[in-house]
Amino acid sequence: MITILQTTVTGDEIINHKLTHVHREASLFEVSRVMRKSGRMELLVTDEVDGKLVPLGLVSANDIVMHVIAAGLDPTRVDRR
């Protein structure tokens, strides 16, 4: 479960609200493409556990810019963390 604005919801409830999400194994390049296509600046990062999507966290365009691009790293080669 994840707490958002003091409201506890499950991963399935989040996914059912049509939030754009990416799998935890997605590359930063893939994440950037999903952001561009969806028009969203933040994506929910998920994993699948026992056939259900589980929210792990968020990744934002700001994260990519500040921690990858500004650091001079290649987003196609950066390990996921």
C-alpha cells in the first residue's frame, strides 16, 4: 500500500484510476518516451507481485534532468535504482 495525501490505497486502486505507470525494469529512455507520449511529468513505478501491480514509487522528469542529464550521464545507459 501507499499513502497519498493521507489516504491509504492499494496498488490496484491506483492503477484503476488510469495513472500512467512504468515497470520497475523500464530504462530511463523508455520512461522519457512514456512521459512524452502521455504528456505526464511524473509516472508511477510498479512491479508485479502475485499477478498484481504493486506501486513502488514515482519518477519525474525533474528526477531525470537533475540526476541524469545535468550530471552528464547517458539516459540510455544509466542503471535503474
